[in-house]
Amino acid sequence: MKVALVNPAWTFEGSIYFGCRAAHLPLELGYSKAMLERNGHEVVLLDGLLEDSSNKALAERVAAFAPELTMVVTAPTYLFWRCPPPELRVPSDFLRHLAGRGGCTVIAGPHPSITPGPALAKTNADVAIMGECEEVITALADSGGSPVAHTAKRGPDGTVTCLDGPHASRFTDHSALAWPDRWMRRHDHHHHRFERQPEGAGAEVEASRGCPYSCTFCAKLAYRDSYRRRDLEPLLEEIDRLIAQGTRYVYFIDEIFLPQPTLLEALVERNIAFGVQTRIDLWKPALLELLGRAGCVSIEAGVESLTEAGRAELAKRCAMTTAELTERLIIARRHVPFVQANLIGELGDDAAEVAAWRRKVQEHGIWANDPVPLYPYPASPDYQKLWGRPDDLAWERAHDHYLRSFARFSDIQDQRPARLAELEDVSWQR
């Protein structure tokens, strides 16, 4: 079967999107391509941002390929499935330009995983994949387009039929990905790197997927949830390929980069810098020293609240005191040139204490953000605490609540994010 995999041409005007807006390697589509080709399918993989292509141009290329199956994602990268743009205007725009010329159209991402009915209606796609997509799109192609588990379809009367729930890929044995040289020449973004001016290509890599913790704000209930660690051999093969292509920096997109001495010792032997997101309370001083020696130049560490009560409210399961967390951050900064401590707003932390703590850690070269408000993503426990299980209006409800509740937003957002209906410019309920 001929299959087209598309990361559309993303645009973020008016969006609340919290994620980085630079181009990133579409790992979910890379895995899908590798699995599909291994099973004998012919695949074209297109990326609007990496190829500087419009949705109209992408649609023409897909139409020229004449696929029997076309999958488009509803978030810019696996890295930000937990905080995607709530609006579906970009994948919808691509599918409008495709205009029925891509065979069976499939959407994959956080939106169809949580609310498949509205996602299908808004995009007018034929099939929605619920959960992690690489194994499901392969099964769909293997079946010749017949229904498979972990997919949803919308009938003529609007009724949505779901076959099982969201899927979790095996992941551990995912093969080493290979990216086109032309993409790597364009991919000069070094994600979350601030200690120096980037040189050479950057890349994103996945060493583990999921997280053993269940913090209330984290939108991972239907995808990238259970913790899995990738086999070391294909992971290092992938990193070595990237190095051979001129990559100087990789960012591990893992939800939580847990201490893994064998991986760190292997990275010591390679000329590559890297960045991670993690929990600082899980790293002992000796492992932080190894982390720095392995090439880590950027740590994003979730502290969230400066009180034990605040961390407990978020279900952090953190055994350390604030003083202990602070000391561990200071130790990390001795070995890693950029360390960031994330704080969340609306937890009742005293503003003066937060300001004093931020000044204290900044004196040690640690950057801590001004606490920002949370968006209650429908895949998060916070959403369910407010409204219960997500229904067909979950994204609109979360979006309106966020806009009503806060007068100040994060630094990367527009001055005042637009409402979802304005962004999508579609009334899918008609």
C-alpha cells in the first residue's frame, strides 16, 4: 500500500501553544515510516516546517504520490503531545487542500486520542488513531484500510464508533531512525539550549517514553503514559547516524529522563552535547557528575511549587524538602552549564518567597521562571477534577476556562490568545 505521512505547515498566530515553535524532527512519523517500509509499504514522509512548504504545496505533493492512505498529525512533534495547540486549524487546512486526493485520510495525535468524534468532525478525516500511532498506522496499512483496533470512525449521522481505547506502543525495540541529509542541513535548532550559540545541526531523540509519575497537570493519560525504556543498541545507532550527518546537539524528548548509567557512559565516548527534562530529586550527586561528563548542557527540572503542600497537591510524590531540592539544583549546575527550575502559578505560594527563592538560585547560575498558570488539557487529571471525563466540548471548555481565569499568560504566547472557535473558524457541530 502507498502511504503518505504528513507533519503539516504549522502556524501559531493567536494560539496559547506552550511548546517551542521551531521545527523539530517528527519522530512519530519517522517510526511509522520505518515500520511501514519494513512491512513492504511504499511511504512518503513530508514535513511543512522542515521543508519550508505550505499546506497547499504539501497537499499537491501528496496528491502526486497518489497514496491509498494519508496520515496527518494534530501536534507539531511527539515532544509536545502533552501540550499541543488546542486548535485543529492546521491539520484541517492541510486536509482541505488535499480535497479527497489522499485516499483514506487518518488523523493521529492528542486530539483524536482524547476526543475522536470532534477531531474527526473538525478535520473531516476518515479515521482517527487513538493513542501512540506508529504501530496502529502500520496495522491499518497491513489491513488494506479495514478497521483495526485503537481507531475511530464517524458515521454519516455523526455517530462515532471506537474500536478499543488509546494504544501504547511497545517502543522498547523501535529501530534506529534515519533522516534525510537535506532535513538535517536545515535543522539548526538546538532545542532548549541556552549556554552558548548553537553550531551545527540539532536533533531530537527518544530514549524512553512515558513517566512512572502521575502529576495532576500532565496531559498523558491516553498516550505516552506508561514508562518504557528503549533498547540501547538502536538508540546509540540512531545517535551515531546523527553525528555522522553533522549533528552537534540532541535533545532527549523523554517525558522524564531518568538516570541510566549505561547510556550516560556510552555518551561520554561520543562527541555530542545534549539536553534533558527530568526531576532533580531523582539524581544523586555522583550521577549528576556523570550526566555533565556525558555531555549534558541543559537540564529542565520540574520543581513546580516551593511548598510541600503545593507539590502534594500536584501529586508530585516528592520526598525532598525545598531546601534539599535547591541544593540538588546547585550541585547540578556545577556540572551542567544551564539548569532551569520550572514553577507553576496558582498554587498559593507566597509571591515574596517565590521572588526571594528565584533570586537565590539565580545567584548560583540557575534560571527559574516566573510562575505561569496551567492550561487544563483534556488528557490531564486536572481537567477531570474540574469537569469529569472529556466529552465532545472538552477542548472548548478547557480553553474558555483558561482565558477567563487568567489575565497574564506565558512569555511565548500572544498578548491575548484567541478563543478556539475563532482559531478554528469552523462550526463543526452543524
